[in-house]
Amino acid sequence: MTDLTTLTTTAQAAVRGFRAGDGPRVVAAWRQSAPADPVTPDRFRSLVLLDPNFDPEGLRVAVEGDRVVGAAYAVRRLTPMAGTDLEPEQGWIPFFFVHPDARGRGLGRRLLTEALDWLHGHGRTRVDFSSYTPNYVFPGLDAEAYPEAAGLLDSLGFRTLYEAVAMDRVLVGYRLPDDIALRVDRLTARGYRFGTPTDDDLVDLLALAQGHFGPDWACTIRAALTAGTPLDRIVVARDPGDRMVGWAMHGAFDSVDERFGPIGVLEEARGTGLGEILLHLVLERMRALRAHAAWFLWTGAQSPAGHLYRKSGFTTTRVFRVLRRETAR
């Protein structure tokens, strides 16, 4: 196995772990290498450098002189998402890139191989690209935007688990549909309540998100509110028995008000139209804030949520492949 504490070279490029001073050069190279998905210094800091699971040796950086010409990021859990589970067999490659000037020399393969070796050295036998939560950069690989990356990952043994789609909906001229307003009135008459959560409501909201939709959703909500996302970016629903049965929100990621989600409805409360109601109540609020559009990065193309979004005027803008590579110990 490669000794990752030492410097390695590939056709004049040196590959090593992340060091102080690399950040601005990594961001600059990223922008030139992946123009469909540019990053800002603030976003790189929050998603990578401030991640409690970040290990500088896991971020393999390729340098030529004083230029960063590529990087591949490997991460494993040092802090559990919930409880005590560190997912000891699981690792992730949230992103990798090679500057256009440095391609065609095997540098991408070297970077990914070192990242995979590093994960394997920490006992990780299952590696996903790139659905790492809570700080995922992409849902997966956009093979249309990055066909060379798709070929490289395939040659290294990554296989498609499923596809996720990103969707957008223009909000210019949006108004709450009459049938949705009528359904709200009917459910309200039956004892349902819809509205902005109070501080005390957050206890039930986080319990609903974590208990029925996964700890990453609860983590996303908590992080957004801690960072200052206003409570009126959330609409919650309570049933006639005062049980919180669903919510929808926007502005949860990077304080981007046009980014919709997450949304969730308790399984036993589905079939009442709550999901569609919550979706539209949030779209109405987004338009009131003068949002030009609503968008999100990840849902299953053929999932119930995917069908709901299309029914509500969303269209697919990108398709991502969630990939996995498995090896023996």
C-alpha cells in the first residue's frame, strides 16, 4: 500500500495531503476544473475544512510548483451522525477534479487511487461517490457534464446504485392553486393545523425528522436554524390529535432561499395530500420573498416525491449517478 505520509509524483505533479495555504488554490483549481459546479471559499470551508470528519491526509492534493492542479477528497466518520455508529466499513469520495491543463497524464487515476488506498488503510471496504452526509457536495456524478470522470470511476470499479435528479420550477407569476387552498380549508376544518413552528415545536420537528427520515435530515434542520435561518422558512403540519405529521422548508442549505427542502410526511399520514399542501405552502412563501425559482439537488426520479414535484410544475435539470465500490479487507 502507498505510504500516504510521503510525497508522490506523477508526471511532474506532486501528490500529498492538504496543508495550510492550499485552500485558496484548491478553490481556484476547482472552479476551472468543474465549471458546472463552482465553489466559493466560504462553502469550501464549511463543507470540508470545518467538517468534524475532515482529515488533511484524506484530501489528496496535486501540485505543480505553486499551482494546485487537482484534488481528490476521501472522508470517513470520526464523529457519528447519530448515536455511536461510525459506519466502520463505509467511506466516501465527495469530489475529485483535475485541472484541464494537467489531464491526459494519469493524474486523476493517481489521485483517486491514493484516496481509495487511504480509506482502505482505515478499514473502509465500501466507498460511495458522492452521497456523503451531511456535507455532501453533489448527490452523485453528473455523467453528462463530466464524461471523463464517469469513465475513470467505472474503470476503478465504481458501479451505479441508483440515479438522483435535480429539479427546478419557475415561480414568476406563481400563486397558490385553488385546489390546494380548498384542501387546506377542508383539513383545517377537520382539526389539522398548518403554520410556522414555534421554538417549542422544534422539539417535535427534529424528533420527526430523525426518527422517520434519518439523522442527516435532523442535522440539516438543526444546522440551518443554528446558522440563523428564520423559522418562517418552515411550514409544519399537526393532525387533529396535535401530533406533528409533516413539514416542508426552504433556505436550509447555505442560507439559499431559492433552494427547496427538505420535506417529509409521516408514513401513516400519507394519502391525505399533506405533502402537496406543504410543498405549495412553502412555494407561496418563497414567492412572497420574491424568489424567482425553486430548486433542489436530489430526489429519486421515479419516487413518490419525484412524481409529486413533476405534478407541481418542477422539471428535471440534471441527473446524478450515486456510485459505489466494494472491496475485500
